[in-house]
Amino acid sequence: MASRNGNVKCLMSHFRNRKNLLVRTYKAVIPEPKGSFVLVHGNCCHFRAEFTAYNMNWYMEKYKIGLPNADDVVRGELDAMYPRKAATLRADPNAKFPHYSTLDGKDFFDVSPRFIYEGSFVQKLNDLGYDVYGLDLQSHGMSEGMYGRRNYYVCLDEIIEDVIQFVDIVKRGKFDDTEEKYDAEKIGQPSSIGKVYVGGLSMGGNIVLRLAELASIYKRGGQHFIDGVLSMAPMTDLLDYVEQAGKKVQLLVSKFIALFYPSCTLFLEEDRVVNSINGFFRKNDPHVFNFPQCYGVVSSLFTATHKLKDDIGLYPKDLPTLLIHAVDDPVCTISGSRELANNYMKDYNLKYVELDGKVHCITSAMYNERLLPALKEWLRELEK
């Protein structure tokens, strides 16, 4: 088993996207890897929350049962992470991003006690012999957003273009180059680091599937832009959220408002009950967005599920793809994954796996062992 204190290097960097926004990036690399995974997180979340492990012992020590609020703890953590004391308070959804130079080259487990390597999905992939790369999508986590807004975007394809740019950076071995900016002429060159796979959870699961569609234009000499896709609990169908007639009307109104005022937030805040330890971790994570969504974001999420299916003809039929979903997923219904597997992608190089249980964040330390057998089997076939 790989040891973070031994051979694994977990470092941060960044690049600039086509809008010149800073996108925070991460890597956990090992000697002589079999290949590399680029991981993509879901909506409102960030790379570390989705793919590393929350430090339960630290939470138990700092938050203690019965503590009325944890703002002081969060503020202390942020002050420790950002020496320049940037205004990145948990209570401010429009908080400014801290000066990036204080984080480049740092071990991303050293900047905060909130996360650990042990038991994480990152560690599982390292143990299987793969390097891991990841990013905080624009306006998420520690990446910049348009107009300084957090969790704000109006077209998911623009975020997917950022991921394509990052995959290309990884393929060219330029992760540590903080001068990397968008250059369409560079994208599509052969990989200098071997095979590169993409993996995503939730909205990230949609993104990696959609990436395979959009990046099909970069196929060179019979070689696809990526070598395989791992889509976990993907956001492929959101119709469960609008089953009732009133909700359908609300969605239509939201889409109309999004056309003219995309940055306006929903009138009512969600009545979210934290009923799991993972939910508690995220609710108190200053880099997870726990505020009402913008109309533009809501509209773009629904649009993204339709675009994925409408453009499925662009998806390379021979591209190895593993799709994993829990049967009773309470966030992204499994019906969309079943529709992809049984209808849209039934003639594709797709392995479809259903897991028992009512869970969405299947990459969390509490659940990732459940998906490992299918992942190991899929990778063994690819390694032959």
C-alpha cells in the first residue's frame, strides 16, 4: 500500500483558462505509474471534498457535539491557510480568492487539517498504481469565478472546456508550469506521460461523459484524446426534481429568469437537513458552496443532461467507459444511467455497474470500497 509519507507527492498548482480565471489544480503522483486519472468533482463541491478523506478525528476534536456554531474554527483554519488573511469567510458566497502564490507547490494535505490521504479515493487509485490529478472547477473550491462569484456559471460546456485544457496540460507533463494559459493550438498532442483516463462524480460524472463527446475532435492518428472514462453517480437525469406540476412550472419560470438575470439566486433557500456524517463534514467545509443556487446554474444543469443525450453520436463507440451508480441514489437518480446503458450507449464499449444502497458520494472514504471491485476488474481488462 502506498504511503503518503513515502513515495506519494501531493502538490498544488494552477493554470489560467480561456477567460483568464485562475483554476486551482492538484496532483498525487507515485513512481512508475501504470497511467493517470484526472478527477472531476460535482456541483457546489471541490476536489479535496470529493476525492480525499475528511479527517474525522480533527472534526471530533474541533467541532464537539453541542457546539452552537463553528465559525471561529473555520475562520482560524482559513487564517492558517492564507497568511495574507484574504476575505474568504464561510458566510460570504462572494468572497474573494486568496493570493494564489501562497499555495502553489504546497502539499495540499498540509494546508488544512480538514483532509487526510488515508482511506481516500485518491489513495485507492495510487494503490492501484495510478497517478491522480484534479482541479477545482471555475468558481468552485479555490478557483476563481466570473465577476468574483462563487458557484456561478451559465453553461456547463464552458467548464468542460476548462477540464479539456487541464487534461491536455497533464498529458504534456506541464502540471507544475503556472504560466499555462489557454492555447487551442496545443490541445490534442500525444501524451508524454502514458495513458490518461478521466473520472467524475455527480455533475463531474456528466462532465467526463460530455468531455468524451466534445474532445472527439482532437482524435489524432486513431488515438482518442483520452484513454477511458470513469463516470460515477453521474448527473444524467434531473426529472425527479420536477415530477410535480408545480415544480415543472417553477423550472420553466427559472429558465425564463435565467435568460435575463442568470446571476440572481433562487427566492427560497433549500430546506436541507444534514442527516449524515458526510453531510455534516460538507456543511462545515468553507470551500463547499452551501447557499441558494443562481437561476443560470439551475438552468445549465438541466440543459447539460439533455445535451449529453442529444450529442451521444459524438461519443467514441470504442472508448472504454465504466459507469457506476447506486440504485437508490438520493441526489442523481439512477434512471438516467440506466437509460444511457440500455438505450443511448447499448452498442458502446461500456461496462455498467449498479451498487446496492442509498448513497450518492460513492467516492467518499466511507463508501469507496464498494466501487473498487468493479474498478479493478475494468482496469485489469485495460491493462492487458
